[in-house]
Amino acid sequence: MSALQISTDRTELDVPLIYRFLSEQSTWAVGIPRNVVDRAIENSLCFGGYVDGRQVAFARVVTDYATFGSLADVFVVPEYRGRGYAREIMETLLAHPSLQGLRRLTLASNNAHELFEKFGFASPQQPDTLLERYFPNIYVS
């Protein structure tokens, strides 16, 4: 098994692969337009995971780098799952110097709870204090 190399260099990202996965295979962003993916990447701290130079994993954090962050778009392409790459990208992401000292790091997930719980994510301590505006079908025509 080849080692996963992780980088936050946006110029190394395979944006067509990220777009294809999010728009066609994800459970949370099917139909997302390419220009929205481009803007999301541009305005996030992105983590690409690479095996032998090929991108196989991705995660991004939207953050103010001081108090808050929101984890989004965590995935490993199907043919590379089951090798511990999601765990590796999460470990690297959480250890990143720019993400230390955040008061709150959130994520929304309808699967992979077992993975995220291993890294300290849990249901909100005060769920009655969290509000959201949510448009689940915004990308579906």
C-alpha cells in the first residue's frame, strides 16, 4: 500500500476530480455547479490526499483562523477506501497549525459518524442554541 501524501497547496488539487465526486457521487452536494466548487475551494483551507501523485482524498475547512471552523466535503474516492486515508487526512487537518485554538469546529454529516466521533466530534452540547438555514436541494434543478 502506498503512503498517502497530504498537502494544503491549492495548486496541487485535482479540481475536476473534486467537482466530479461532489456533483455526482456525494450524498450532500449532488448537482453542485463547478463555479460553486471553485469558489468553495478558493475560500477554504483545503487538504488534498495523494497516492503516487494522484488525488484520492479531500477535505476543506471554512474558518476565521481564530475562533471557528466548519469542516466540509470530506471524502476518499471509492476505489481507495478502507485503507485508513480518511483517518490520515483527519489527523493532519486537526493538527494543522492554523486550526489550533478554535473554540468550535463543526461539521454536518449524514454518514461516517463513527470516523468523526474518533476525533472528538459529537452532537452539540447545547442543541437548542444552534440554528441553521438549510437548503438541501439547492443544486437540484
